[in-house]
Amino acid sequence: MNILVCITHVPDTTSRIQFTENNTKFDKTGVQFIIGPYDDYALARAVELRDQTGGKLTVLNVGEAETEPTLRKALAIGADEAIRVNAEPVDSYFVAKQIAHYAKEGDYNLILMGRESIDFNGGMVHGMVGELLGMPSVSPVMKLDVDGDKAKLSREIEGGKEYLEVPLPFIAGCQEPIAEWKIPNMRGIMSARTKPLKVVDAVDAKKSAEVKAYALPPAKGEVKLVDKDNVEELVKLLKNEAKVL
Amino acid sequence: MGTLVYIEHDGGVVKKSSLEAVSYAQELGGEVTAVALGSIQEDEWQKVGAAGAAKILHVRDERLDAGNIQAHSAAVAKAFEKAGAETLILAKSSLGDAVAARLAIKLDAGLVSNVVSLPSTDNGFVVKRSIFTGKAFAETTLSTERKILAIKKNTLEIKTDGPEPTVEALEVGLADEDFTYQITGTEKAEGDVLLPEADIVVSGGRGLKGPENWGLIEDLAKALGAATGCSKPVSDMEWRPHHEHVGQTGVKVAPTLYVAVGISGAIQHLAGVNSSKYIVVINKDSEAPFFKAADYGIVGDAFEVVPKLTEAIKAIK
Ligand SMILES: Cc1cc2nc3c(=O)[nH]c(=O)nc-3n(C[C@H](O)[C@H](O)[C@H](O)COP(=O)(O)OP(=O)(O)OC[C@H]3O[C@@H](n4cnc5c(N)ncnc54)[C@H](O)[C@@H]3O)c2cc1C
Ligand SMILES: Nc1ncnc2c1ncn2[C@@H]1O[C@H](COP(=O)(O)O)[C@@H](O)[C@H]1O
């Protein structure tokens, strides 16, 4: 079975978010970039499925040259080859068009993505790619087992989950507990250096959404502490000051 | 310029977040039509009208009671054309996101997700959206003629003064191919307040020591009429179900009040709660990072403080 996993290159979850150039650019100073945590779940499950069924596991990122270490890490975790579509991933439609184009070339039985990217949090790219390729798209997926030409999945819904049977090929946006994150071992890191990483050109696609300016939320005021032996005071504050009771 | 709102319901009752989407649409001006799929309780129409929809298109097809992503997007696309709409508004949710993405392609519309403001139209069509899991915002220009906006909860107040809407049955003639996959079952917490919809959330962390102590959290939640949540390690250890886990990799909540008990306030947890209006933290460690993100706090042992707090809240209700 051939599997495509689409990964983002995003600031580590503990990063402090800041902007420069009059709030028009994300400030990358001191920021460590990682594989998006949800994409990392997708990759972990894909490695397991590839090991079970054989076939090839390809990782793809739409990004500029700086994302290559992230792709190499995915190779070290267990992907067989990597594709970088050389473009700035400006909006989800643009990214989806790139993925759909290169997915068509690859003849994949399964396309796994993260539930959402943690920079723009759209949770949109998988659905767009699904529609572009005329395949089912399912997200957020918590469990995925392949059984011949279909897969059994569970999808999280508000307050519970849904069980599904989906014919291959399809696209899934993944989240935990689909698999445990995998940490690359020494052998993986060594072999990743020689695995193919192909750089391809972006196809033409319109960009419909454009960021004009960034902003940070207003700073939080000082916390009001209430004595533990006077919980009634807290109730009063919630009722009269915050007016939430 | 017409606007279509995709409204979701839970067992026939329209979700609050969808009513908010209707009110958002009403603020945009122009005619607001809502589309509802599947079996909905009749008396719900009046709420949708009150929130701002002049008209409702009702696709009765019972197969749509379950949230089949492809079938829902096919039906909404038909409703969009029928309503002659230019803009589609919906509330962010696990179904809404998936449907919106497919519709962006079907309708050839530009899409912005996590919208937290009404648009400003002085200089193009600009909306503010939440990015970096609530750690920042981006003013985003949408340049397409057709637009889809997925609204984040608590963006604006739900209106309650609109007139009775007209309801029209809509046939969309879904074929079997539109149901590209099969939903074989659902598992759902019954009767509880849904976490992503809740106005008040009480969450517990590892400080609770074990699942046997969750009565503490549940009693407080009950007294407040709240939903319950937890930190990631708590769901990892299966003290609580996965869908209750709040944070970067879990549910993002936006209640008016978030109460965190025995949770340290790791940045990944805060990412799921930073859209809350007020945060109360109860932790025995005065140095717990959560206090920096809180509005109110009590430094103390949860096993002592929480039962007292529950009683004090019951006393004023
Ligand atoms: C990529 C990534 C993603 C993550 N995503 C998430 C996420 O989505 N959500 C999430 O929650 N975490 C997430 N985490 C984990 C996160 O970093 C923390 O480990 C986690 O939030 C800690 O949970 P906790 O506060 O319950 O436990 P702890 O950090 O162990 O804190 C327990 C707290 O309870 C207090 N306490 C102990 N006993 C008592 C008592 N008797 N009374 C009162 N207080 C008491 C302690 O002082 C302490 O502050 C993620 C981590 C990574 C690396
Ligand atoms: N630039 C990108 N390159 C490759 N995959 C991406 C990119 N952006 C998003 N994706 C995939 O699409 C998923 C959803 O992203 P989003 O719609 O941005 O939240 C991510 O978890 C990735 O799997």
C-alpha cells in the first residue's frame, strides 16, 4: 500500500509568538521548528501501516528550503522518500492545490494529514484535497485500521465519537490516539541522509486569503487571589465583578 | 447580497454555536437563509428566526441525521445555489470544518477559518482570525467574490429578537454516491453539556490524583451547570475520555468561565483555554504557571477547597 503523509513545518508548541516589520511578519528568531504534532501522529500511524502491508511511504511538504530538516526528520522516523513543493504556503487553498496535484502523480492508496496545522489551525487542507481529488475526506480521525480495500475508522465528534467504514483511497486528518509519536533512532537518522528528497515546482493556483497584519492578544492583568478559607469571596467576585454566575 | 448559514443540530436541537453563526450573518446585512439537514424539532425554527434568519431551507432527508461529511457538503452546495447566496457562514466544529473545506472547492469560494470578528469592508473584505492556537490574531483579506467564514465561538452575542422565519422544504436529491462512506455507529455522552459549546467548563488535572476523585470535579460542574474537561495526562492515563482533553492537541474551549483544578498550566494546555473570558485556578502550588493566565485564583489543596466552593455556589443558586 502506498501512503502519502502531508506534514507542516511549524513552531514548537512552547514557542513564544512574536511579530516583526510592523506586525506584518512572523518573527522566527529563537523559534524551533517541528513536524506539526497532528502530522506527527499521522506519520506514526503511516509508518505502522507501511510496516504491516509493505509499499512506499512518501512525505510531502509545501514550503521553502528551510523546511528540509523537518522533512529529513520524517525520513528518519520512517518515511521512504520526501517531496518538497517549493513555495511559501500562503493559504490553505494554494497548499491544497499543490498537494492534490502531486498526489495524483503518485497513485496513493491513502493520504494522511494532521487534523490541523498549529500555525493557522484551519483544519481545512484535507477536505479541500478530498474535494479536488474526488475522494472521501474524514477528520478528525482517532483510529484507523486498513482491511483490504476499505478502512475502519473512528472520528471524534463533539462529546463522543463516530465509527466509520471508508473505501480506499481516501484522506484522513489524524489526531491522537491514532498512534504514539515516534522518535527517530540512530539508524533512522543515518539512513535519512541518503533517502531521496525531491524538490518540485509549485503549480499555478490562486491565493484567495492574505494576511494584512498580525496582532497579539492584550496582556492579562494580575490574578486576584482569594484566601482558601474564604471561598465565599470568590463566589462573590464571580457573581458581582465578573458577572458569570 | 445573500448569506447562507449552515446550521448544525444535536439530536434535533440547533447548536448554540450555529445560532451565533446566524446572528453573525445577520450583522453582515442582506438576506439571511439558514440551511438545516435531517430531523429537527419543529419548535427550533423560531430560535433560528430570532437569531436572525429570515428563511430556512430544510432538507428533511433522514440519512443526513448523521454527519456524513460528503453528503452534508453536497446538500449545502445545493442550498447555496438555491438561496442565490454569495457568502456562507458556519460555526467551527468537527463537522463544520470538514464540510466548509469541501465547499470551498465546490463553490469556488475563498475560505477563512477561526474568524473572531465581523468583517471590515473599508478597504477590501477584512476579518480577524485566531491563529497559533489562540496565541495571536491575523487580519486577513479575502479577495474572492464568494466567501466562506468559519466562526469561532463567542465572537458575538446571539440575537433573540428576529421575527418568525419562513420554512421551505428543499429536495436536494442525494444519490448513494454522495454517501461515500458508511457511519456504522456513534458513541455519545448523553445529557451532558457539550464541552465545545459550554458556557462554563470545570477541568481537572493530575493534581486530582486519580479517577476515583472525579466526583469532586463533577459536583462542582453540576453546581455551576458546567461541562467537565481535563488535562492531557488525565486522558492519556484514561482517567477521563479523550474528548474531554483540553489544549493544543485536544478541544479548544471558549467559555465565559473556565475553572482549572490541579492543572499546572503548561503552555499546551493554555493554548486550549486562552479564549475563555474568565479563568479561575485552584492549585496548591502558588508558583503554578496557570496563575499567570488566571483572573481569579485560590492557592490551596483541591480536596479541601473544591467541596467548600461547590457548597458556596449551591448556596447562592
Ligand atoms: C506537543 C505537546 C502537546 C501537548 N498538548 C497538551 C494538551 O493539549 N493539553 C494538555 O493539557 N497538555 C498537553 N501537553 C502536556 C503538557 O505539556 C503538560 O504535561 C500537561 O498539561 C500537564 O498536565 P497537568 O497540569 O494535569 O499535570 P501536572 O503538570 O503534573 O500538574 C499537576 C498540578 O496539580 C497541582 N496539584 C497537585 N496536587 C494538588 C492538590 N491536592 N490540590 C491542588 N493542586 C494540586 C500541582 O501543583 C500541579 O500544578 C502537551 C505536550 C506536548 C509536548
Ligand atoms: N504547507 C503544507 N505542506 C504540507 N502539508 C500541509 C501544509 N499545510 C497543511 N498541511 C496538511 O494539512 C493539514 C491541515 O492543515 P490546516 O488546514 O492548515 O489546518 C496539516 O495537518 C497537514 O497535514
